[in-house]
Amino acid sequence: MTHHALIMLAAGFGIPVLAALNARLGANIGGPAAAALVLFTVALTCAGVATLLTGPGALTRLAGQPPHLFGAGVLVAFYVLSITWIAPVFGVGNAVFFVLLGQLVSAGLIDQFGLFGARQVALSPLRVGGLVLMAAGLALTQFAPRG
């Protein structure tokens, strides 16, 4: 496994942990939106330190970027707010299951059409089969009878 795969595996591992931690913080303080604000404050601080360490010059090129690229911030806010509100009542596993299902579908579409400047990777029948198997595996982990 390459270091890229290991980093992404760690990021994937972190998503349910993030969901559980922030959902608990939101429940403990009685404010899921406030918990999301705290999460983004900590994340902004971490990203700021990483930017300072890796070269803050990139920030000078923000003004020339297409506005739609800033939509990623809206999407991450939607994810964090929704998982923080929904996970305590729906369950972290169920919430992340549907997040992962959405990721499989959107990743397949982004690859197929090279959306947003991504590298185009054809959605062959074999890849579609793999995505269906992954979705089925996810469903089994959440909806199989528990003994």
C-alpha cells in the first residue's frame, strides 16, 4: 500500500470518530451547531499552522480562483452539521453508512465525467460491479440481523 493510500485510510478511519466525538460534544453542550463551530475553529487553527509550515504564498492566489471552488467549504459545513445533529438519534454507524454510500455514488460520477477538473476514469462494468459490491457490503454491516 502506498503512503497515499495509508493517509486516506487514516482519513477514512477518522470520519466516524469525528462524527461520534462531535455528536457527543453537541449533545453534551446542548447545541450541535455550537459543536460544529468549535470543530471548525480547531480545524481552522490546524489548517493555519499547516499553511504556515508548507508555504503561505498559496493564499495570495485565492483571488483569481473561480467562485464555485469555494463550495467545498459549504459541503464540509453541511456534512459536519448534519452528522452532529443526526448521529446521536440515528446512530453513528447508520449515519456514516449513508455518508459512505453517497461518497461511492458521487466518486463514481466524478471519475466517470472528470467533474471539477478531476482525472477522468471510465466507469467500466467491472468498476460498477465493485461499487455495487462495496455498497452491498456496507448495507450488510448495518442492516444484517444482529445476534
